[in-house]
Amino acid sequence: IEIATKAETLGFDSLGGNDHIVPATYVSERWKKPPRYYELFTTFAHIAALTHTIRLNTSVAVLPLRNVVWLAKQAATLDCLSDGRLILGVGVGAYPEEFSTLFPNIPLTRGIITDHSLEALVALLSKPSSYHSEYVKFESLDLYPRPKQNPLPIYVGGNHNSALERSAKWGQGWLPAGLSPQKLEEKINYLSTLTSDHGRSLSDIDIAPQLTLCVAKNTSAAHKKFRESHQYTHLKSLLNSTFKNLPEEEIFNGNLIGTSEEIVEKLQQYIDIGIDHFPATVLAVNDISTFFSDMKIISRDILDSF
């Protein structure tokens, strides 16, 4: 709650929230005490009642772990109760073991389930719907209330080409993670082709990268702070999933690591290729006091530069 209210006061546009049921394997192996994975929509409902303008970004709700009808109901309710502040970020999820823990008797078909769930979700949020597939089934559902936003903005997370395909077919936004401006521009060119294939325009998709931000007084201090952060450990764990086939040095190239001035320059590189929305920017800090002090630095030295 303190993070949310401070972020709103300091002029941040949105809050991002992760979606986990159980800790990833690397977390369980590294830390004896499990983290507090509060349920995402319940948490945001509480925050919505205590804030006024800041947007609520589920970055991302993991579709294969959730019943899509209940997800649609939760999303529509939260959008109404927050006065239209929800950004519904959805994705496959980075950790296959989480799916296997919840559904030990179902083959690892997360991509197929995500496709079916996303297609069904778009329908459920807008009209009376039925859907029949192997993994998603419901009949003659007409959910009320509808979301306040029409359409409710659905952003698809992920760097794989399948995530771009989902964005082009069903999304209002795409949430890539940790891509340098050069890598992101290559992906945007491909996304442009996909949107055209689906009778849409690239301008229909808000390209909104998720980036890690680590700020310090000089470059070397920022790199040291980043390497010592839990977030760096997290990003390295994704080299087998989200960042598959990317060299480890791309973790630095695809994020905002440096002085305030260097981060402003890097953000400008993204802006130069047409990006103007940076939700779910993760702060690479290990304690809450540094989190709050870095928020102030970002608000004063980075947000105010734009």
C-alpha cells in the first residue's frame, strides 16, 4: 500500500503486479523463507480503494494457471471498481514447473491453453459467448457488469514470436521484457507484418516494454548494485525461458542500468523507435528503504526529463 500511494504521489503512471501460486525452483533453492505471493487481483482491489489515478497493470496474469471465466469476471469487476484503471496484462508464465505443480495430470500445453484462453477472454469481456475446446469450455455466458473501458486493454506478455502473434490477433498491447532498442526494433518489424496479416495496423498495438531499472551515482556503482540485486538473479533464471538464446550481457543491454543521465539517454533510444509507454519497470533493489529512495530519484531526475 505504501508503494502504491507513494508512486501515485510521485507521478508514476501505473503499478505492475506479478502472478505466482508457488515459488519458482530457483527461489526455493536460493532462499529458505518463501516470498509473499499475494493474489494479484485481490491485492489490486485493495490498492484501488486507496488510490485515485494510478493505473493497475497485471504484468502478467498467467492464463494457463487460471480459469478464464473467473479471470474475466475479476478483471471486469476490478476495472469497474477502479473507475477504469486496469491494464490486463496476460501471458503464458515464465516457469513451467508452476503449471506442472498445479496440474500434474495435464501435459505441458501452456501455449495452447493460453491461445484458447485469450481468444475466449476477448469474447467474454465484450459479448454473450460460448467456447468449446479441449482445455476451455463454457456455454452461453453473458458476464455483467462489463468493464468500464471498452475495450478493456489486454496486453500480451512475452518475447517469443508466439506472444507477438497473440498480440497481433487479440491484444491492444504487447509487453516484451528486457529487450534492447535494437532487438526490440527487429521484433516490431515482425509484429508489423503479423498485424497486417490479421487485418490490423501496428498502430493498434501499444508496444510497452517491461524493463529493469537500476540507478546509482556512477556507472560502475549501478552495475555493481544490479549484479547484487535479487532482480539480476531473477533475470538470469529466465535465460532458459523468456530470454532463451540471448547472451547474458543482453541482460544489461536490454535494461536501464546506470546514472540518471544514462537512463534518460537510453529511454530516448526507445522513444526514437516509437515507444512512449514503459509499464512494469522493475526496480533492482533488495530492501524497501532503497526502493523508496530510488523512486524519488526516478521521479525527480528521470520522469521530469520527459
